Amino acid sequence: MAEEFTYLSNVSSSGMSVVGDGELSVTTPGNYSPGKLSSVTTRSSSLTDGTRVLTQNVRADSTGQLRFDVNLGSPSPVRQLVFLTNLASFMDSAAVSILPS
């Protein structure tokens, strides 16, 4: 597994868009009600693994943070040395939505 960048856009308390490879571990700010469940849906599109939809119920911790993983497909074997925004068409992507359960 090589080091590479993850590209985040449209980040808000209701979700985000992600471009990259491998698995991304997410910890949100404390914007959610402690102890309450949120529905986290990830719609990922991978060049090698196809399209997947995963919905998971995530409970906010005592500080109101959510913790969950986003699977962006197989990690790249090539190290990415430069931050390039035009790589999106060559990398896996995901749309993550966060809604109260």
C-alpha cells in the first residue's frame, strides 16, 4: 500500500464527497446529539470494484462525534507525490450522506 492524498469536497454535517483509494477513517466534529443514532450512507464508485451502497447506523459518542469508515476500493500500489485535482477521473469516489435515524 502506497501513500496518497484523499480529496474531500462539499463537507458539511449532512455528508461529503470523497475521492481517493483505500479506506478512509472519518471522525466528525461534535455536531450530533450525544448517544443518538445517525444513518450514514456511502455510495461508492470504484474503477475496479464497481458501484456499492452501504448504510450503517452510527451512534454519536458523548462529545457528539461520529466515527465511521469509507471504503474507496483497493489501495493504489503507486505512491502519490503531488496533490493534483485532475486525478479524480483516475481514482475511486464516494458520496457520503449523514441523516438522523
